[in-house]
Amino acid sequence: MTPDDLLSFARRIFAAQPFSSYLGAELRSVGPGRAEITLALRPELTQQHGFAHGGVISYLADNALTFAGGLALGGDALTSEYKLNYLRPARGLSLLARAETLSVGKRQAVCRCIVLACDDRGDETACAAAQGTIIRAVP
């Protein structure tokens, strides 16, 4: 696949995700075995202390891992499993999930992701780290 084909394919899949649209997430960039998803951090996505809700961070990590793995596998994919470590509370203007593939086989890929909190100066602070196994979707 050419880079343009890859981007078009990824955008089609992302646009078909109602939950991503509901949250206001955006597919920022993709490449062979990598993906970035961003999300503006609005008050309704925070918990009682004003930090990003853990479920929002988990969503970003899961989706970015799956996009990175799916693109490495050459098609539509699903998360088989993932582990998430919260590193520090996330606060700022937006969140950015940056995922890459570590290993790819015929049916599965192992990927890692860092979720960053971005402030108004453009500074990024790591707030979570994830690793997961992504499998090809069966038609």
C-alpha cells in the first residue's frame, strides 16, 4: 500500500467508529505499523479532580494500539489483549496516543503506546503506557 492508500484506509475505518466520533477523537497520522490519535480534553471527559478520566486514556491507548497493529498486519484488526500503566494524572488541552508495532507475524502484532497530555505551550507529558496484542479481524 502507498502512504496515501494507507491513510485513506485508516481514515475509512476511523470514520466508521461511532464511539471515536462521539468522543471527538481525531486520527492525526498513520504509517506502516504506527498511529497517532488525538483528543481535545473537555470537562465532560474528566473525573472529579479535573484529570482526564482513566477510561478516556484507556480508549486512546486501545484504539492507537489497534490501528498500529492493524496497519502492520495489512488490514482490519481487533485487540486481543492489552495492559495499561497509568504513569501520572493527565491534565491539559488535549491527549495524544502514539503507538508503534514492536513485532508482527502472520496473524498478530505486538504494539506499544504512550499516551501524552499536551498543554497550551505544546509541552507533552507522558501519562500512560500500554502494550498489547493485535489480531487480524476475521471477515
